[in-house]
Amino acid sequence: MATRYDVTGAGGLRLAAWDYGTATATGADATAGSGVTASPAAAAADLRAATGAAGTARRPLPGGDPEPRPGMLLLHGLLGRASHWAATARRLSPSYRALALDQRGHGRSGKPAGPYTPEAYVRDALAAVEQLDLGPVTLVGHSMGALTAWQCAVRRPDLVAAVVLCDMRASALGEKGQREWADWLASWPLPFATLGDVRQWFGVDDPRADPPDPVRGDFFAEVMSEHEDGWRPSYAPAHLLRSREPWIRDAHWDELARVRCPALVVRGPGGELGRAEAQEMVRVLPRGRYAEIADAGHLVPWDQPDAWAETLECFVGDALAERAGASPG
């Protein structure tokens, strides 16, 4: 079971936010029911009625006293969608109101011709935080979602309590990397006849699947939609390339230095973010911390879901306790 909330993003774009913890939630968390859409106004009103405070929903405890749950927004990467976060959200739902956002051009959110700029992604994420009363929020981002997370923290420090940055580089990627990525997208043998073919290509046959990786196959099967001629990705390759264009020339070290909330940099030994760059990111972040998860690649949360969830729970718990201890009164 999942609850969908519609959010109005930058430029009036309709975005879909998902609560995958609905099956274990009551009250405000179950207002929309089994996959039925709730409007932003209704969602916010239900949350305010249930909590009396921004950023928390309440679940009943055995003694009948409500317990507030801090807000969390999960941001997928450029090749992902919100549903990739379902297992993480369900793991966290007893303690956090963890929602996942289909970012523009992905999943069930709108797919406009543009813009696909960092500014647009940041405005969308902040709109979700505000309209769903999640702030002060913990932003958890994978790959491009991590870039959006730390840029949100710079833009609106009042709304962001902590950030988790999973396998996203701070250095500029360069023209060569963009050309290689465009060639890789063009190599996809679309359409796929079956989801089994999707898993075979991305998990085994794709030269980038070295060594073969069934987790990678499952990851890409999740983003496919069925059409009359077969299975195709739910996003447009041209939009992906446009989203990556700022990464070619822009490094982000100055931005990281302006992130004032606790920030956790997470990587796996087989990922795209090297250890030296990750540790430099931690050094530049004013309140940076580092975690390396063994036997994981770029898809850290899916390669090692238990270790990922434990790392996330430990960091967020400490960060919010530190925040509460620093609050006046």
C-alpha cells in the first residue's frame, strides 16, 4: 500500500510524492488510502490536524499518547524514481515520516520539455517540503538527488535539519564524461520485449555491468513502462542529458562549504565517488561525516540495504538529537 500526494512544483508542474509507510500508519498518514491521490491542501490540512506542528505526523502508542515523527524526503538519482525508496521508507516509517518524491521528468510526475536545471529540481524539492509540512526535514539523496539535497540546504537552511549524500561527486565531470554517457544511453536496445530482457541487459549484457549485477538489473526494471511496442524507460533520454549539462562544467565545493546542517557523505568501494574525494567533501562540509559501506557500488542503498538503513538511522538519530539539544528551552 502507498499513499500518493500531489505537489505543485516549480512553474506549476505537477509532482507525485509517495508515502510507502502507509501500511503501518494511521491518522494523517492514511488520508488518501491505497494509492489514491490527495491534494496538497488536503494533505497539509490533515497533517496539521493530526500534529498541531509542522513536519510531524503522529502515530498511536500502546498507551494512547501520540509520538511525533520528524519529516524526511527521499530524493532519487537521475536514473531512478520514487518507488526505488520503498524499502528504505518502510524501514524508517516507525520513527520518521519518510516520503519519496518522483522528481520532474521521472515516475508519475510531470514530464515537461524543460527546464531540467539544478534550480528547478531544488525548487521542486522545497515545494514538496513546504506543501507536505515536512520541515525541518532530513533530505536523503542518491546521486543527483544528493546534489539537490545539499543545494536545498544552502537555499533554505531553515527548512533542512540534515542531509544524507549518497555517491554524488562534488567535482565537475567534464565534456568527455557527458559524451560517454550520451553514447551509453544510445546503446540501450529499446524497446525491451519483456522485463526479463531489461534485467538481462542491465544486469549482464550491458558493458557497464562488470561484473554482472542482478541488483542493477532490478533497479532498471523498476523504471520501465510498458508501451505497445514493448518496455521503455519512464523518462526521456534527452531530459537526462539536459539535467547533466551543468555537471560538465560546475564543481560544487563552494556550495558544500555553505551547508550548515549535519551532512553524511556515503559511498561504496565500487561506486562513482572515490574515497579521497568523499573525504575531501567531508572536510569541506562544516558538519560533515563519512560512511563507507562495504561490498557496495553506485547503488549503495540497494546493494546493501541493511547496512544502508542502519547507517542512515544512526546518523539521522544523532543529528536530530544534536539539533534538539541545541534548541532553546
